[in-house]
Amino acid sequence: MTENEKTIKTLCEAYGISQTALARRFDIPLRTVQDWHAGRRKPPAYVVNMLTDLLEYDQKAKGEENT
């Protein structure tokens, strides 16, 4: 996924996390996540990158727990 393709919607879909779960997990107001998801607002690139890294870490950690 290129930098231009990274959106909150694609991150949620790729990692199987709902808007509500994303907001709760990272303590982001739900309305903000909803606006990002719908494309009404655009998150800063560093936020998308940080969320990508954290979601990847979470996914790897879950995979290790199951082995």
C-alpha cells in the first residue's frame, strides 16, 4: 500500500478493526475517526503512519500468542 492509498478506511479494512474499536484502542474521538473514514477530514500523514505501525505490531503480537 503506497502512502497515497493509506487511509483510515483502508487501514480498518486491512486490519479488521471497526471505527469504534480504532477510536477506543488509540484514544481518538470517535467523530474524528468517522470523519477520517468518510473522507470529510484527512489525518496528518504521521498519524496514518503511526496507526499503521501500531496495528501491524498488534497483529504480529496476536499471531505470536496463537503459536
